[in-house]
Amino acid sequence: MVAAAKIAKATIVGTHFHQFSPFGISGVVVIAESHVAVHTWPEHGYAAVDIFTCGETLTPEVAAQYLVEKFQARQPSLIELKRGLIPDSKPAKVATAKVTKVAKEVFAYGRPKELQVVS
């Protein structure tokens, strides 16, 4: 997890991991840009990774690909979710949506990203 954060060019602030008995790990790498977290269920061959970032300096996609390879994921699922959107000074209008018969404009704000890696 730390190596994934480093190759993504994240600024590591701290880490905390917990080993469960008899198996499994939950952990977080706190980065200045947000966090990289993992929860594993080895008995089910499953791991969930959350790469939550903001800013323009890191590449979460690189971290995700690194983790897919290191976990030797047979069926990786990468999902990008935009959340925690902070408005730019001038957001870009990307669409107009009808919500309960009322037209609402949809705007794009910044570039926050989250990638979930599931193996």
C-alpha cells in the first residue's frame, strides 16, 4: 500500500494497519491528498482498496494498476467515482438534466478521484 502511494507520487503522512485473527488486514495510508485504504478477506479471495485523491499531482491509476499486479487479482474491478466535489471558480456546464420535470444544469467541478480495486 505504501509502495502504491509512493509510485502514484502521493505525499505520505502516516500509516496504520491491523492484522485480524486468524487472517485479514485493514489498513490506511494517510496521504496529504487524502488516503489509500485496504480491507482484505483472504478466506474469500477478496480485497477492497479505496484510493481517494484530490489535486493534480498524483496518478491514482498507477497506484491501482500496481495493486492489481501485487494482489495478483484474477478479476479486478476498477471503478472511478467522483465525490467530495469542490466547486472551481468557474465550473464547466456539461449537461442539462430533467429532475422531477424541472430542468437542472449539471456542472463538472475539479478532478477529485476515487478508484476502488477489487480482487
